[in-house]
Amino acid sequence: MSLFHALLIGLIYYLANTSFLCGLAYFTTWRPVVNGFLVGLALGEPAQGALVGALINVLYLGYLSVGGTLGIGDAALAGITGATASIMLAVPPAMATGVGVVVGVLLGNLGFPLLTLRLKLDGRLVRRMDAAAEQGNARAVTWLNIAPAQALLFAITAPAAAALALMIGALGPLAGLLPDALTRGLSIAGMGLSGALGIALAMRFVFQRWGIAFFLAGFALAGVSGSLSLIADISVAVLLCVTAGSLIAILAGTARLRRDARHSRRLPLTPFWLWQCFSHSAYSFERLQGSGFAGALAPLIERVCATLEDRKDALKRQLAFFNTEVNLGAMLVSIVARMEAERAAGRATATEIEKTKSTLMGALAGFGDPLIQGALLPCVLSTALVILFSEFAANPREPALTGLVLYVAAIGSLIFAVGWLCYQAGDAFGRDAVTQLLGSPIVVRGAEAARGITAFMLGALVTSPWVVSLPPGPPPGGPLEFVRLGASLLLTLALWGLSWRIYSRPMLLWIGLLACGVLMALNGVI
């Protein structure tokens, strides 16, 4: 492992945590399937990196990050270190993938202290923003939320990931000294058992109404057809439709909202871009997204406030605690921006602004997190994973990686469309836009459909020997294949039932599976 490659890996981890990629990093570079591929690309093994990242991503399919929490661990750090380990550790090639998954999941827990450090240090930046607000310096508020905050994030994330990469590279030769049975046990746990747990955890979010029926249908269709290829072909069409539909929605939705808007003069787009790109830039325990919200509105506040005192009051008002779902939160950014302009003109009060902001942020968070992270993201991601594992089954050495490309295109266009249209709707209809969104039967039914598709894809993933298998490896064929499929289904359903009892501590379940894999290998069971 050269220093140059380690620095590249550090840069990838920074890009996974930053929000300046128009808020899309959380849905793209933060996901193990994407950053694992990028690490593999940096180390000359893009297919291996993508495979390990995809397997780790299955474990994080049911991951829901709200309020600065990490849940089972830092998925980005897990994907990056897992891909690095699978390429750099001196273990048999057949076991490198599973061992990489185990190493990645374990090292992903180091994301907890890194996140804590970041939130604490960002608190100092927020206090500097408070001082700038006391002086009415709107430009300083925006500046502090951009350059110093991103520099601090880089200083925390990049060296940490680079150091871990160098450590893995240095310890790589020593991995060859491990007993073969132990290495095999780690491989079984990483590539065979972890996928079952990931699917089981994800099932908790999507098993509503007819969820179990869709799950079993996906399992049956993939099992009868003998591979994921048939479902993968359908999945390609689904992701292409999502991408095209999102782009059409941006164009057609924007035109309709501007036509039906209550105001002839539209808000500038500066608050939207600043919010989407830097909502989590100076993310702190004290304010969470409050600094990002103030940084987004500061240029508008500087323009509309006629006096220094008005500017001070407005900046301090927007620096208060704030937290919501980011993309739906763009609607609140435009609503509050419009109200600040009206307050400067004497048509709204500070109390109305504060009440609107505090009330609607909770409503949008409670509605938006299950919609975005609990329905749309798992739907697109599980669909892409089906394509990707089908490609690995067809050509393990040189897969086409179509699933990865389609995932980035589909989720990127979809999430951007949500944020863009929410900002335009808030500008066009004000607070009524939130009522229309929360009461929309189309949105509710769309979320239900997304969960149904996710359940179907999860069922199909259970049949993949890359994801759930004892032992991991190519399908045995013949009657033994039906035994493998039945065992995979029973294992997944058992973990699903068990997850309801100790769901708050999923890492315990994973450690239990890790121990089972190692013990079975050491005792010659598998």
C-alpha cells in the first residue's frame, strides 16, 4: 500500500461524508457498493471492490440514519476498509471477499468516535457563527458553514481512512499466517451469513400489508428460474424508468408549479443550492442542521433586511436548533425564505416564522425519513443489487457493473428531483405545500409500491449464493440446490424473527453469526 493510494482512499472517505455533492453523497459515495468500487478502482481491482461493497451494502439495507446516529456502524467506512482488506490481505482468493466483509464491518464501528469528534468540533464553528450573527455579518455565517466546516471534515475523515488503509496494507502479509479453518470461518460469516442478517433487518421496514407475499414471490421466481437473470432484466427496466421519470418530473413539475404559483416573483435559487450542498456541513450536537439552515438563508437575509438589527435578529433566529429530512426540508427552506422576505416588508412576524419552522420540521422529518430512507432508497438499492449480483454470477472476473451505474443514475436523479420540486412547491404555495404533500395519496401509494418492490427484490436476493449460502460458493445444482435454497430461506426468516427481539442491538446478532461461522469451520462442520 503506497502513501498515494492511501491518500486516495482518504479522499474517497471524505467525499462519502461531505454534503457538497448537491446532497447526493449520502445516497451515492456513502453507500458501500459505490465507495467499495471507488476503492477497488484506486487499487486496480474495481470488480473486487464492487463485490465486497455490494455484500456489505446488503447488511446495511435496513439502515436508517436520523439525527446524527449510525445504528449498526459507519457504512461508508465499512465499505472502504472492507474493499481495501479484500484486496490487500494475503488470504486465499476464494476467501478474500468474505474476510473483507468481516474486516469492513468491524472497522466500520470506528465511525462512532469519528462522528462524535466531528460533532463536537463543529460546535466550535457554530459558536463562531453565533458571534457573526451578533454582528449581523451574514456573509461570515455562510462562509463558516462552507470553507472552515469542509476543511474540518476533511481533516477528520481523510487522515483516518488513509491511516486505516496503511494499517491494512502493513498487516496484509500477516493474514496469510492465520489458520485455514479460521480464515474459512471468517469467509463464511462474511459471505453467506451477513447477507441473511442484512435482508432480515431490511424486512422490518418493508413487510407491511402484503410484504411477505412479495418477498416469497421474489424468492419463488428466482428459485424456479435458477438465477437472478430474469429479475435482473426487469430491474434494469425499473431503474431506467425511475431515472427517466425523475428527469421528466423535474421539467414538467417545475413548469406546473411556476404556472400555478401564488407569487409572480420567484425566490432565488441560492438558498436551495446552499441547503442541498451544505445542510450537514457544520453539523453539531447543539444545532444539528441549524447552521446549514442559517447558512442557506443568510444571503437572502442580507438582501431583504433593511437595518442591522433586523439582520441580527433574522440570523440568530435561523441559527436555532433544526433537524429534518434534508430533501423534503428544501420545502421548508423556501417557505421560511419567503416568510423572511415578508417579515422585512411588514407582512409577517418573527413569532410566525419560528412557529412555522419548529412545527413543520418535525412533520417533514416524521414523514420524510420513512419515505426516503425507508421506502425509496431501499427500493432503488435492492433493485440495483439484484442486477449487480446477477452480473457477478454470469462473469465473476469482469462483471459489467450495470447495476452500479444504474443505481447512481436512478437514485441521483430521484433524490435531486425530490429536493428540487419541494423547494419549488414551498416557494409556490407556502405552508399549504406541506399539507398537500403529507395528505397526498399518490405519495403514500408510491411509498407502499416501493416497499413492495423492495420486498420482492429481497426475496430474490436470498436465492443468490453470493448473498446467503452455507457454505458460500457456486450453486451445487440438482437436488442439493433446493436444500441450499430452503436453508437460506429458513436462516433469513429465523434472523428476521430474532431481530424483533434485539433490533436495538443488531451488532450483537452479527457477532453471533461471526462466532457461528468460525466455530463451524474450526469444528469441520462446513
